[in-house]
Amino acid sequence: MALKVELKPGERIIIGDCVITNDNQRTRLFIEGDAPILREKDVLPPKTATTGAKRIYLAIQLMYLARNHEKYWVEYQILKSEFLDAAPSALPIIQEIEKEMLTGNLYKSIKAAKALIEFEEGLLDHAQRKFGLREDSSEDGQPA
């Protein structure tokens, strides 16, 4: 059974090691085979991998697209360990990512890694609200 993908005008998609850019009208593709496929909205450019969760996502994305698990596996393991040291409460999400990896479904691992990014954003937002400075206070948290 073929995968049906609808592309918006100008939308890009990666199929295998090719980037395909849609023209100026909606397009429907039926893709058969087992080449890795990522829509533009799921691609994380390396320059935007600025946090631990995004670096983990990027490592999984590279494993998926390159079809070379070993090349990025060690990097993923290091990033995962560092992330869990900083945020042990992320363990259930990491376990979901790895469950999908172990069953050979790296695409679902990428989707699970999106949840890790959302989790991290929540932690960072909470930390900023908790430790951020209010405009009417001094650095020690006391009113000026």
C-alpha cells in the first residue's frame, strides 16, 4: 500500500536523500517503497538544534535519513545521558523513543522526540517563570 502525501504550494519533502520542492499548486503523491520520508515541518535543521532535546531529535532524524544507526547511535546515547542527568523526569519519554527504535521504527522515534522537545520547553518555561526577574524587583527577588 502506497503512502499518500499531499503537499501545499512550495512545500518541501525529503524522500531518501533527495529534497523535493512542490510547485505553486497542491500536489498529491503516492509513494511506494521503504525510503525514509520527512515532510518539511518535521525536519529540524542542524543550526536550530540549540537545546538538549532538539539535539536528540536531530540525532534520531539523522539516523532515520542516513539509514545508518551506528553512525549516530553513540552521539544519541551521550545526548540522552546528559539530558536524563539534567531532567530525570523525562525518562518515560526517552523510554518511548527507545521502544520505537528497538522495534525498528525510527520515524515513530522522531515523533516521540517531538514530545521530548515539548517537555523540555515546558521545563524551560517553568524555570523562567520561577526564577525570572520581575520588572519591579531587584536581583534577589525582593522589591526594589
